[in-house]
Amino acid sequence: MFSQLLVNALIAASIYLVVAAGISLAYSVTRFFHFAHAAVIACGAYSVFVLHVWVGLPLSISALIAAPLGGAVGLALELLIYRPLRRKAAGPLVLLLASIGAYVVLQNVMSLAFGDASRSIRPTSVQEGLPFLGARITCVQLISIAVALALLIILLTAFVRTRWGKMARAVMSDPELASVSGINVDGVILWVSFVASMLAATGGILQSLDVDMTPTMGMTALLAGVVAAVVGGIGRLPGVVLGAIFLALAQHLSTWIISTQWQDAIAFAILLAFLIFRPEGFMGKKVRETTV
Amino acid sequence: MMLEIRKLDTGYGKKQVLFGLSMEVRNGEIVAIIGPNGAGKSTVLKAVCGLIPAWNGRMCFDGTTTNGSTPAQNVARGITFAPQGNRVFAGLNVMENLQIGGFQVPRKELRGRIAQVLDVFPVLKDRAKQDAGNLSGGEQQMLALARALIARPKLLMLDEPSLGLSPNLVRSVFGKIVEINRDTGVSILIVEQKVREVLRVCNRVYSLKLGKLAYDGTPEELRDDKGKLKELFL
Ligand SMILES: Nc1ncnc2c1ncn2[C@@H]1O[C@H](COP(=O)(O)OP(=O)(O)OP(=O)(O)O)[C@@H](O)[C@H]1O
Ligand SMILES: [Mg+2]
């Protein structure tokens, strides 16, 4: 029983990890909280649903197409909403409100298109699962853990090694200085939005492999992602791993004691505790106020 | 003429900060802008590098009108800028900061350029892998200067490079600035509060007051006229 809880936590952590990495990335370059990520998460899941169930493509191909589709949604949001607002010198609060608006619109579009009832892409026959540390884990679950880890490693390597990664880190550190160094900051924000949204959509896809999807599924995943990102230290990708595992363990191990309905409450409690006592997260450094 | 500003009006949002400002920097010159806090000194540099748009008037760099250019375009033309506050990319190490400074430099050349600039700033050489956020204030200023030099600018703009430095370090930063100007012939436009020090190194000086030109002349005139200097800062 205990090892099964651990395995479940690991699977949850892999989904949180992907979502949190996207949130952390988007926040670090744009300095506002992308609420609409919740819709992008659901977009990822429903894209797979359309491609796999309606069009009839294999699940793997559907997922490979759905992830960049989610990225494209993020791209569109940036181009149509956030960038024009930023040009008008809108602050983070205005951008957050716009993002909430975008979420509501997108979520309603999905409700209209697919209905509010849950949809599923999971195989109808129940899978037995492979024995793993005295628990059972299905092939799909193993793949989702592997995908999450692989994405994170690729992301981290790209950030440290590549020219693009350095550009993105420069923009995160000081957008104005990046701009006067000759970096096209709007361009960086654009492709980071794409990558971040692709991660969000991937989170949605992974989740839909495990549970049924609804148009509002993104909210819970977003909350988990935010908690993992805050716990890990926002903008710190390695910290996000710790944050995701921490949250998943807390949620799943607590089901020993209390009912699973309390999982969101636990996530919120952790979020509040960290915001109050350690806002910089596990790994984050105290934010240094920039001078003048 | 390296830089020519004619009747420039600009500001932030609806607030006008500069009123009909005209000034120029000739080839190889060090030109200082002085003036009290809030006079609009930094705003001049931000307008020239393209961070804020000109509302009226004309800016001309090396024969090309630069009104409406982006900062990236201006860097490509040869204008680099070290903004106020000794800013570096914290979270990136010293080497990466320099690589970002040479962002538009062809990859093959970049390594050589960095080595050259590091020769001018030996303190940075030992700290190549250190996070720029953890450097001392003086080291950060050196890095800010070095970063702005990698692109081999024709016009280097510095906003209060002496900010927060001890008197000794101020002298060594100004020493570096003169050395760079002498060795590379780069024109330098420098905003400075430490008037006495900057008057010692510049060829010409402008003083701003409430967004308008209050003085335009040589440092010698100003050094000898204590009354005038006081008046400019009142
Ligand atoms: N980003 C901004 N948004 C709005 N107003 C600004 C902004 N930056 C500067 N200002 C205003 O423009 C005016 C000139 O500012 P500027 O920074 O050019 O002054 P300065 O001469 O550089 O002063 P200091 O010596 O303190 O650096 C000030 O009144 C300031 O309040
Ligand atoms: Mg200033």
C-alpha cells in the first residue's frame, strides 16, 4: 500500500514537474503570472482527444502533434494579447487580468466544443501494470515519468549551454540590459512563451493518460504547478524538481490519513506556508532589489 | 560627427522630460553630461540607444538618422550603453555576461574579442566562472564596462560609472575610460555626478537642468568658474 502511494506520487510529480517548469519559465521572462496556462493545459489534452479519438491517429503521434499545438496557443496569446498590452506599458496586474480573461474565453470555447462531461483517451481495457518496488505501474505511467524527466534535462541543458538559453537567462535577469546589449527581447519572450506553453500542454497530455479530461482540468494542474514552482523557487528549474516531488509526496502520503478530496487544500496550504515563510523557495536566492 | 542630436523632445508616457535638446559628440571625443538629479541625463542616453522613442527632433549617428531604431539596430550600428546602476546579468557568470555583450559579434571572432577585453580588465579574468551577481560593486562596474566594449562600439555611452564606488576605484574606473578612449579611439558620452573627476577627463561638457541645456563648453572654463558650477547645480 505504502509503495503504491509512492509510485502514485511519482507519477503525479512528473506531471507537476512539466507544468511547473512551464509556469516558472513564462513567469521569469514576462514577470507576470500566466493564468491562461490552465487553458493551454486543457488544450493539450483535448488536442490529443481530437487527434486520437476523432481523427484516429495513434496515441503517440497525436501527443507529438498536440504538444506544439499547445505551444501555438501560447504563441497566439502572446502575439494577440500580451505583446500589444506590453507596448502600451501595461503592468503585471493588467497582464494577469488579461490572462484570466483569456483563460475564461478558451475554457468556454472548449466547453462548447466538447461539452462539460469528461472525455477519455485512456485504453478501455484495464491494464494490469508491471510490478515495481512492490507496487504496480503501467507502461503509460512509466513513459510519462520518462518524458517529464527527459524534457527537464533537455531544457536545463539548453539553458546552460546554448546561445538561446543564455539569451533567455539574460532577459530573465534584466530585460532592459538585455535589450541594450542587442538582444531582441520581444523575440525571446515569444519563443519562451512557445516552449512554456508546450510544456503546459504536455502536462495536460500526460494527465489525460492517467485520468479523464474536462475543460476545467487545467485549474487543478495549474495550482499544482504553481505550488511546485514556488516551493522550488520561481525561475530555478532544478528547484522545480524538488518542488514537484515535495508536493506530490505531501498530497499522496496524506491520503493515509485524510481523504483524497483534500488534495487541493493541501496544495494551497503548502503554497501559503511557503509564501509566508520562505517566498524564495527551497533553492531560490533572496531576490536582490535592483538599484535605481 | 559621431552623434548629433537636434531639438530633441522626449519623455515617458505623457510626461515630457527633454525639451528641444541639441548636443553632439565628435569622433574620438569624451563628452560629459552633468546636472542635478532628475535633470534628464539618463533620459538622453536612453533616447540615443533607442530604449525610448524621440517625440520630436532628430538623432543622427555616424551619418544615419536613428529616430525609431531599436536598441538592437543601434548596437549593430556601433552604439553601446552601460545603464545607470552598474548593471550586470546576475545569474549569469562573468564569461556569459561578456558573451551577451558580444551577442551580435560573429561567433568565430567572439573568443578573441573577449580575451582582448579581459586583458584590459584583469580582475575579471580570475572570476570568469563566478556569478556576476556575487561580484563586488567595483568588479560589477568593470564588468558593465567590459560588456559594453565587446561589440567594439564607435560610441560608448556610460551612465554614472562611478556610482557607489570608493574614491580609489572611481579614479581607476576613469583611468580605464581614458585608456580605452586613447587606445581604441572610441567616442564616449558619459553621464556623471562626480563633476570634479569627470571634468578632468572629458573634452567637452554639457549641463542639463529640468530637461534643457543649461551649459555647453569646455571643462577648463567650468573648472575655473566655481560660481558657474554652483549655479548649474542649484
Ligand atoms: N521610467 C520612467 N518613467 C517615468 N518617468 C521617468 C522614468 N525614468 C525617469 N523618469 C523621470 O524623468 C525625469 C528625468 O529622469 P532621468 O533619469 O533622466 O534623470 P537623471 O538626470 O538621470 O537623474 P539622476 O542623476 O538621479 O540619475 C525625472 O523626473 C524622472 O522622474
Ligand atoms: Mg540618471
